[in-house]
Amino acid sequence: MKQRNLVIQSNRPLTDSVYELKLSGVEGEVILPGQFVNLNLEGHFLRRPISVCDVQSDILTLVYRAVGSGTNALSHYKEGGVLDTLIGLGNGYDLSKAGDAPLLVGGGVGIPPLYYLAKTLRRTHDNVTVILGFNTASECFYEEEFNALGVTVIVTTADGSYGIPGFVTDALPEHCSYYYACGPLPMEKALYRSLASSGEFSLEERMGCGFGACMGCSIPTASGTRRICKEGPVFAKEELLWDD
């Protein structure tokens, strides 16, 4: 974990409630797919954790949904502003387990960290499939960006207004060597029960500190109590107690 004062290069809406924030000044730090940052927002006591969407040169890209007072305030930050940012938080996805046909499955604002993962996997893998799940067509974002990576992209919408009607579980391929997921808990539990192969899940939880000090985001696992912000946010399927 390192603290950096990052400069806002852009902060633009992708949908009515989802924004893309680009920050400069990461200074070549090693940031892994699946890790997150913690932003200090003026007037808010707790930092806001946001998953890393991409890292290119010294530019860090974050995609977030404006849903509460903190992220709504963040959506009004302007180019040239400075954000006190803790970077390199949490454990990322294990790329060594991807196999020959990795599958990436994201729902809503669980999709952004999968972009950086897909981009990294494409350096060594030709057969990468990504399923993007949304409620409706107006909520869709980043489909073109994933397509530009050269991965197979499948979009689902719960109301059938775009792509395959239904949920991400309605678009699963016949085979995948390993899967990586990030999204709402019901979606992740449905994948857990639907896919026979092993995989990893990035979990969402409200965090007090973001680096393991307060124990506020602890969950029970097969290895005992674990902190989502420190031992996670990524956990192997075998660690999660979702069989009941």
C-alpha cells in the first residue's frame, strides 16, 4: 500500500449513474488485476474503495457508480483536481490458474476490474471469453472497450432489451478452464452453483479502513475468518462457504 496524490485527467459519465475517472501520477507502481484503491473525499470521514479498471503508463482508470453521498460527490470532481489515494490494496486474481480457456463474468459495476484482467490475460491467452451482465440496455458500458482487446464478448440484459435475454448464467459457454467473477452477491452465488470448474470471486463489502486494521469487512471462509480488504477481495471458490 502506498499513498499518492493523483491528478484528475477526466471524470466522465458512461451511463446515467456510472462514471469513468482517469487519474495521473501512479509513477509506475505495480498494480494487479483485482486490486482496489481507497479515495479520500473532502467532507467524508471514511475513504471510498474502488476497484482498478485499468493501468496504462502513469494513468489509473477507475469506473464507479454514483449511489451514495461519497460517490455522488466524486462525480462532481473536475479535471485538474487532486485526490489523496491509497493504491495497491487487497489481493488480485491469480492469472496462473487461467488455463487454455478462461471465462470472465461481471455484473454491473463488478465489470470494471475484469477489463484490466482481460487486458492482462490477452498478453498470453488467445481464447478469453467475457460475459457482461446488466439490467437493461441503458446501463450497458465498456462493451466496445472489451471488444477492442480481442476477447469474445457476450452481453446479457435481465429485461432482454439488448444482447442475450436473462442473466449471466443464461449465457455460460459449454467449457471453460477457469473462471473469474465480480458482481452482485446473488450473481456470484448463482455462478458458484452453475459452473463445475474452479474459479475466483471478487467480493464487495463496506470497508472501514480498507487495509485490514478494523476487521469490519471480515467473513467466514474454509480457512477461518478473513478480511475482504486484506486477504481478499478475491477468494478462490473452494474458500467460500456457499454450499448451504
